[in-house]
Amino acid sequence: MFPTIEATGTFEVLNFMSWTPFAFLPVFIAITSSKHFNCNPFIAVLCACAIINPSWGEIASRIANGEVITFLSLPLAKTVYTSSVLPPIFMVWALSYVESYVKRLIPGVISELFTPLICMLIMVPTTLVVIGPVMSYVASSIAGGYNALFDAAPVLAAALIGGVWQIIVIFGVHWGITPVVFANYENFGYDNFQAFQAIAVVAQMAAAVAVACKTRNKRMKATGFSAGLTAVFGITEPALYGVTLRLKKPFVCGCIGGALGSVVASLFGTYYYAYAGLPGLLTVVNAISPDNPSSFIGELAGVGVAIVATFALIYMVGFEDPVDEELQEEKVAHDPNALDPTAEAPAVKQSATLVSPLKGQIVPLSTVNDESFAQKLLGDGIAIIPSEGLVRAPCDAVISSVIETKHAIGMTMANGAEILIHVGLDTVKLQGEGFDYLVARDQSVTVGEPLIQFDLEKIKAQGYDLTTPFIVMNSDEFEFHLTEQTQDKQDIEVGQPVIQMA
């Protein structure tokens, strides 16, 4: 009563759209290869278009049916170049030498006109007669070797592909396997190489998500989940370079998980029966076959084992959780000694009172429009909306940090408390415009002494929020209390007590 999805025009349009990048893959490869081999990209594209011309497809089909067709008495092979990888690469490599030689022979006046023509006349037939057939033979030989290994030791072949596939991706030569895969589909109608590739991809996806679940680093957590989502669609480079390879151990765990999952899948006789452009979690359905019902079950089992094994390994082995870079940079900017393990810490924590360094209006630190301050990741304290452009010392201390943009200052008290006053939000973008230091680093200051002068109206006119966080970066080392003067929206004068430490 209703047509199947495959019989609808919508499916046909979407289907040919999905295959378009692969149908014209030699053209894209020609563009990138021409940059690498330093030859004319237009000539490279012209030659690539010639070898994927539908007319050549018809000729190749006739050759495949037994007809003998020659070019200048040289026999042509039945090789077609749609979706091919190696032939266009080697074609452009050879073109770089031919083009250079032709340009030296032809006078400059007519070079632009005749160089493309001569290069095409040389390279297209050379590709059809020599390069294409040789690459096809190499791909078929590699595919034959892999299939022989799989027939002799399926578990070993599966573990090899599932375990090292992502290493191949790192070196950027993974697209070179495409001809091998195509050779399997062409010769047998199915392929298990991609089945194991997909499991390897899923393992790295699981590794990225496992890192995101385990890490305490906010940036790494966000990166892990994002990279894991990308890997769902078969793209593992963000997971590799952003998470697993960067942390090393999760990458190894992912490789082991991929190998174990592939071994399990091989025990079920799993194959892919349709080509997957980007093998991954979404392409496991390619393992479905009425003639081999255990194939899909095996792929699902392999994927499941890869995920569970990778998660388990990462949680058992762990990894060196990176310090939040933003917080580290911020802390180092305001106190270069903050991360110095050799810096001496005071033996005794003495009680102290900090007074307001600004005149203005107090607001809770949690309302500041900056997550680092609002969540007290840099330390506890208050925020002040200033009504005049002068910052004064809130205590007796030594200036421990001054920065080029002059919008913030760090101080260290005798009891070891590390004070940060950060004038405005995102004011670092002003590159010091409107700010002046009135003190220098390592200078001792007393409470009330002027520290920073800033042009309040000028900065405000440029659209910057002048809310000024005033925090103790190592507040967790003290008993920390805010005074009654720190109530929300309360006006404050310079010198009024705002923080008490013990």
C-alpha cells in the first residue's frame, strides 16, 4: 500500500547526496595533494576529473565484460577511480615532476596555455595504463594478505585491527586503507576490516567519555564529552588529540578495549555488508545480514565489550588529571610563586582583618559574571562595584604580583594569605589602557596605601563591567569570615573591615 523507503524519491536524493563526497574523493585528494607536492591545483583537479569521468566508467565496464581496449597499443585495465585514494595521490605526485619539466621546455609566453594541456595528455593516460592498475594490484594484494591472516588466525587479525587502528589514524594514513576495503567489497561483497575499525572507534569514544566522567578538570570534562559525541559519528581526531592521546593512558586503554571488542566480534563471524564512510557507533547496522544473523550480534557484543573494558581500564589505571589551565594561568599571572614548590610557606597562620580597598557598593562574589570568581575557584572573598577609580591596600603586605595590563594586583601577607584584587571583568582586553600602577613588585605596603589608579568613566564608557573581585586565593587555609558590612548592595567606604581570617 505504501512504498518502501528505498523506493521513494526522497531516499534516492538523500542517498546520492550522502555518496557525493566519496564519488568525487579523487578531486578533493588532488587539491590537497597539489599543495603538498607543490604543483598547479587546477591541473591536478583537471586530471582527477578526467579519471572519474562517467565515460571512463563506461569504458571500464566494457573492459570488465571482456572487451579489449587499448591506448596507443597499450592495454587499458578495468580499474575505476570513483572513491579511490592512492591513484590520485600518486598521479599528482608524478604530475609535479611532469609539470616542472614541461614548464622548462615551453617558452614562458605560451606556457600558461600549453602546460595544462600537455600535462593532462601525459598524466591521464599514464594513470589509466600504469598508476591505476598498479595501485589496484597493491590494494588487492594487501587485502588478500589481510584476508589470509584472518582465515589463518581470525583472533589475531581482529586484535591487530582493533588495537592499532587508531595509531594508524594518528599518522594520517588511514585513508590509504580505503582501497583495501573496497577490494574486499568488490571481490566478496562484504568486509570485516571496517567492522573492527568501528569497534576501535567506539573504544576511543568510550575512553573520551570515561575521562570526562572521571576528571575534576572542568575544561577536560567538557572536552571529553564533546569529543565523545563527535566520535559517535566516526570522527575520533578530537578525542585522540584533545583527550586520550594527550593523557596517554586513556589512549592505551582505548586501544586495548578496541582489541578485546574486535576479538569478541571475530568469534561471531562478524562482517560489514555495506561500505561505511566513517565507521563508528552509528554504522554497526552495516553488520546486519539475513544470511549471517550472528554478524550483527557479534558487532553489538564487540562494541559492548570495548566500551565496558575501556571504562574499566581507565578507572583502574587512572590518568594524571591535568590542572585546570585557566585557573593555573590566572593564579600564576597574579602570583608567580603560587605554584612554586620551593616557595617557603609561613609556619604559623596568624589572624588578620582585611578592609575594603575601594569605595563603592558590595555585591556577593557568587553574583559576579565570571564563573572562575562566582564559583570561588580562585578563592573566597567579596566583590565591589567601585564609585571612584582608586584601589588602596586592604592590609599590610608585600606586592607579589603585577602584570603588564595593570588591571589586577597580587599581595602576600605576613601570615601567608595571598590577596588578589581584580579591577573589572575582562578588562585584560584593554591592554593596560586606563590603568596605572602606583606601586612596584616586591614593595612593602601598609593598609590604605594607593595601589592602582584607573579611569572609571573611560572604562565604563567602553562597556566593561567594573565589578571588582577582592579575594583570598588560599582562603581554604584559614578560618574565613565575612563581616556584617558585606551584606548585599551595601555601600562601603575604603578602610571598612570586610574579611576576617584566623
